[in-house]
Amino acid sequence: MKQAIALRGDLLDFTAAPSWGDTRSAAVRWRPDHWLLLRDGRIEGALPGQQAPAPGYAREDHRGRLILPGFVDTHVHSPQLDVIGSFGTALLDWLETYTFPAERAWADPEVAAAGSARFLDALLAHGTTAAAVFPTVHKTSVDALFGAAHARGMRLLAGKCLMDRNAPEGLRDTVAEAERDCTDLIERWHGRGRNAYAVTVRFAPTSTPAQLALAGALCAADPTLYMQTHVAESEAEVRWVAELFPTARSYLGVYARAGLLHPRAILAHGIWLDDADRAALRDTGAQIAHCPSSNLFLGSGLFDWHAGRHAGVAVSLATDVGGGTSLCQLRTLADAYKVQALRGERLTAWVALHAATRGPAEALQLGHEIGSLEAGAAADLCVWDRAAGAVGAHRLALARDLHEELFAWLTLADERCLESAWVAGVPRFRRSP
Ligand SMILES: [Zn+2]
């Protein structure tokens, strides 16, 4: 669509990674009262508010509101809106009791199509414009998700879950089926529009060594493919992996041995890692998707973000719905702060916001396209209300500097503050008046 649009508001994004603990980071690009200029689905540039954009721009005045890059969610499950907020279990029995039964239904193309549309519209309504998503083991679930993302113009990474053991009937594949389905899906969807295929290993316990080898071979054959999985989420899970793979050095070592750690690999959680694991992540360029609301909800543990950062590991922020309790990255950021507080660390608004925007974009090698308001990037952005109710308005009015204001905002705000979400210059969500 050939179109020029100018949005007026307070622009906030990052030009680099902010340092840990630095509340006055020079990496923050703050442009209060500016016009953000969009053309043909891309960001064209910005102008100070007093300078009127040239005639020909459709104008929207959002003065007093924040304009941020759309959030990137690096780990979330499309079928799990059905089980979000389920009571009373930890990871392994949560999978058994709630998740696996819900995922079985996605073999049905109608269920998968309706569920994928609901899921992506929900992401947009929470301010997330790009995501790395786990559908189910069924090919239908991947076709439906990629099709729905393509229709919305969204940047999406996904792939069929590989699971050939330790899963119930109706949720298992075989190595041969997996190879055939992955080859088909890669051909159909990888690089089509803004879709990219991710070789998706559910987690080590649900794949045989032969299937892990297949996953590694797929990655080796095409280095433009992504890889996503879970690692070291709960202690019980880590013990189980040690029993299943007695010769592996560690849980992460299972993936390393299969050739699954590379610059396009995303591993969710990574709570129970050691220094050697962190060094392996750094050396291979694989990133950790930190999922604080899920870790708190399932009681999995407190992620050591600072150790990861110290070791040079890329860490991004993810919701992990349905173990996570909200698709909203603002709520997730607030939970991340609390997890770090329990570890004796203090997460700045800047490190947190960067980990949901430019950080993951760069770690996914998509920094030119998403995660910032840079000229040339896709116009994937959100317009946010500053105040969250009477308490938020009161508190924000008292803020003495930008970090104080933004930190209070991300602690108090949620998806109800989202006014509009734009994908490639098209408003895909607008709050009803
Ligand atoms: Zn997950």
C-alpha cells in the first residue's frame, strides 16, 4: 500500500544496549513531541512536533502519548490461550494435566485456524507485533498460524513441534513424519512474506536422540532457519533430562551435541544453567528467552539475568503464555523486575524495555527490520497511553526524570493502555472508544 502517514507523540526507542543498572543510559533515544513519518509500510524518519509534515501525509495527533516499537515476544505458545491461568501444578504435571490435552484439538484445521486468528489478534491487542511461536505437533497448526500471520503482515517465527516420545497419543510424530512435515513446511513458509521457519524441538524429554539429530541436520542444511526449544526450566525437568541422556554434560549439552546451538537459536527459560552452559550460549550466539511470569506462576525458579549478561549471553523477554499469565510485555517486564529483586538485583526500565524491543530484534538478526523506530525499519509500532487509571496518572505526574516516569509506567500499565498497534504501517488494533 503506497501511503504516507505522520504520527505525533513522544518517541522512545534504543540505539544500543543499555548498561546494567544505568538509569541515565545514552542508549535511550527519547524524542518528545515528534512526528514519526511512515511511508509504504516503513519508517521514513522523524520531525520535531513544531515542524509540520509535508502535505500528502495523513496525520494522527497523539500528543502526550508514547510511541514505542512494537514488542517482540521471543517465546509463546499459540494453543495455550485455552489453558492460561490453570490452577495447581508445576511444569511436568502442568503439561500432562492441561497443555497436552488442549494441544490435541489443533489437529483439526478449523480449530487451528480459529485459534491462530484469535491468538494473533490477542498479541496485537497486547502491543506485540512480532513473535517466536510454538504451535503444536500437527502440521495443520503451523499452516494455520503462518497463514494468519501472513494475512496480518506480521513478522513471525514458528515451526511444527517435534515430539516423538513421552507425549500422549495424538501428540506424537515419528522421525520420518517429522522430516517430511518440516521439509514441506519450510518450503511453503520459510521466507514467505515476513514468516520464517524455526526448527521447534518441544524440549529434550519429548524427542529421541534420532529426532534431535534430525533437528540438527535441518539447521545445518539451512543456516537461515531458526531453532527454538525449552531448556532448564524446572529442577525436576533437569533431573529427568539427566536420566534420559546420561552421557550429556548438562541439559544444554544435549542440544549442543545435536548441533542446535547457533546464532538463530532461542532457548526458553535457562534458569538452571551453570557457567559452562552460559559460555556455550555466548560462544554459539544462541539466546535465552526469559519468561518471568511463567517462572513465577509455575514456581520454576528465579532466572539469573545478571550472570547471563556478565557471561555475554543475549537475553530477551518473553511471555510464555500459557505457563505465563499474560500476553502483555508490560506486565511481563514488571514481573522481570520482581524476579531480579528476589535475586538482589535491580532491573532498570531501560534494560527491560530493550529486552522486549531492540535486544531480541538484534539477537534474531532482524535489527534492520523490527525493534526500533529507525528509518528504514518496518513500521511496527504501538501508541500507548501514559497513565494507567487514577493511581497511574497521579504517580506519573510526580516523576522527576524520564527513568522514574517510564519505570513507574511499566510497573503500573498494562494492555488497557494500548491505543493502537501498527504492523508495516497498517493499524491492526485500535482500542474501542
Ligand atoms: Zn514455553
